[in-house]
Amino acid sequence: MPVETKPQAATVAAARDNREKMLERAMSRYHYSGDALIEVLHTAQELYGFLSPDLLNTIARKLKLPPSRVLGVATFYHFFSLAPKGEHSMTVCLGTACYVAGSLGLMNTLEHRCAKAGTTSPDGKVSVGAARCIGACGIAPAVIYDGRIMGRVTQEQLNKELDRIGVK
């Protein structure tokens, strides 16, 4: 017997409503205080994946803060993203030890095959980042790949992984 399912648009709308309620609860927990801006932004990014202009304006309005302050905080801290992230993320350490060990070549490969540092590839597969130092000097050059630190990364390893995830 076939099971009746909701149309996809209705499911997406229900998830959106749920996220809005969860964000509202987070703001309520902090009594809509502007002092909780960073915590509210963290919650919003966890729920939505990134901080859109509309979302930032909503947060500013509900916390009774100027939109410029909310945007200023969102752009000051490196953790926050104003654009959608890719399915995968790769952050290359460009600290001295990693740089000397060849991390610039790794970054060049990512920028050539995926996108410039700080952006996401057009196909949405990979977000590319650069870090000043991740504190993994003993395993240089290091790359943070989907939250895991990879050490002594070679061009071949990086290209193999990009091939595996379907990057052209």
C-alpha cells in the first residue's frame, strides 16, 4: 500500500518554521539582550548554515540592536559565514612551518580546482579557507578537511581526495 508523503515544499516550509522557533527560543533564553549577540549568531548559523542579510536584520530587530552592529560582529569573527558553505571544507594552514613545507602549493591547487580562499566552489562541493596557523607544525603541511586535521599532506593526496569527492 503506497504511503502518502508531504510535498517537498511543505517539508521545507515546516523545517524553516522549526528553525525560526528554535532561534526565537534562543533569543528568549537570553531575554532578547543585545549582550547575547554572539551566542544568538552561533545558534542562527547552526540552524541555517550561514547568516543571510535577512537573518541578520531579523536578529538586529529582535535584539533591538542597530543592523550595523550585528553585521560588524558577524564579519569580525572568522567563525561566522555570510554565504552558504560547501558540502566539504578544506582549510590550509599557511603558518611558517606549513608554508615552508609546501602549503602554498596546496592552496594553489585548491584555488585552481575549487575556489579562492574564503569562498565556495561554484558547484557547492568545497569551501576553501586559509588559516594563519593551526598549531600542527610537527605534521606540516596541514589541512583541516571537514573538521579533521590531515598532516604531511602532499599534492597527490590532495588531488586524490578532490577526485574522490567529484571535483573537476
